[in-house]
Amino acid sequence: MATFYDTHLHLDYPDFQPDFADVLARARAAGITRLISIGTCFESSRRAIALAEQHAEVFAAVGWHPSDALAAPDDVRPTLRELATHPRVVAIGETGLDYYRMPSAKGGTADDDARYRQKQAAIFRQQLEVAAELKLNCVVHQRGETLDDTFALMQPFAERVRGVFHCFSGTLDALARIRALGSIVSFTGIVTFKNGQNVRDAAAAVPLGEFMLETDGPFLAPIPYRGKRCEPAYVKEIAGAVAQARGCSLEELSRATCDTAHRFFPKLKD
Ligand SMILES: [Zn+2]
């Protein structure tokens, strides 16, 4: 059986609490042999580390998500450094920029929007700094019209830190710009959606070695589970859709995406 990794999910979320052992067992049975639980704030990052300590197949990324930027301390670096030196922490993130639902869309002012953007940028830059210091790569979230600002923040770090633009669903032009930065992408269940043709086009176009697979569980369950809780076993459906889009075998896709994950996350164990 071809094996795959779930390089991005939120195993610490309460959605997985009721049947956690079964979720891991189903992932194992589906051939999903590594899971990277992604932190979205310090508490979530600590929970991800705890899960990685308890389960051999689980690793952690530690970071602060842009959507929660206003709740972050002014300087996330000291705590992040401390968390990221843990041997089971393989990356910084998720971090990035999210302009999808700005404060002004929820009754806030233009000043609120500006403050939100500034805080997102500040903690993104801090996380890139810690990644560079500790020689780790970054899990990048970007949503809304953020691509130019994301590139501007990452460019000064491009020699030292690579990003994985997770849940990639952009244009081929965006993909080219990400590759030019030395960064890579990962694909979620959107690649199986009827309206996911642009993602299938990107999955067909991106060279081997420059993409990985993820569920982003508990979100974004692939077809035929769309709308339900997404769990790591479903990487299998995502792999099937990507292999079909590329016209390659599952074995070839397995080798390529797992090798890419080991290069991108050097602390990920064989
Ligand atoms: Zn995520």
C-alpha cells in the first residue's frame, strides 16, 4: 500500500476529542504514517507538542495564526523560541496573513482594520525571525488579497526560511511566484471538489519535490466526505485526486511527497 503523510492538521482541536484513538487507528489503516499537528496559538502549540510526545506518528508545528493576531502578545518570539526547540517540533506556524474577514466587515472602523493588519504583519515577521534563528521552515496561511504583502514579508528571509503555502488554491501565476521565492505548496481536499479545477491544474503543473499533501482537518473534508469532519485518513482521497490530475501512480506520488516532507521538515523522523 502506498503510504502518505498528513503534513497539516489540527489534531488538538476539540473535534477530535470524542474518538481520538479511532482517528489515529483509521489514519494508520489508510497508510497515513506521519501527522503534523499545527499550532494556532501558544496553548494550541503546547497541546500539539503534548500529542507529539504521546504518539510516535505525530509531530508538531508551533506558531500563532493571523486570524487570532489581536490576541497575541506584542512579542511572540521568547515563548515561540522555547516551544520550537522541542525535538518533536518540525516547523514554525501556522503564521501568515488573513484579510478575508476584516474588523470593518463586522462593524469595526478603518483604524481597526489597520491595527489588525499591522499586528498580523508584526507577528508574522517575528515568526520568520525565530524560524531563521532555529533553522526551521514556516507553515504559511494566506487568505484574501494577501499575496503581495506575504511575499514582501518573506523576501528578506528567502535565503534562510522556506514556506509551505498550505491549502494552496491560487492561480498558476501565484504558484510561479511562490516557487520563485524558493517556497512550496500543499494541497487539501479542495483538489477533489467539483469547483476545484484550478487546484487540479496547479497539482498537475507543480514539479515533483515542490508540493506536499495535507487534510487541514478538522476542516475541508474531501469528496465523498465533504461537509463532515475531516480526519487524517482522508489524505488517501486527496492523494487519489492529485495522482489522477498528474497522471502518475500512487507509489510515485507517495515517494515524492514523503521525500519532500523530510526535506522541508528536517526534524521529521523516518
Ligand atoms: Zn490549518
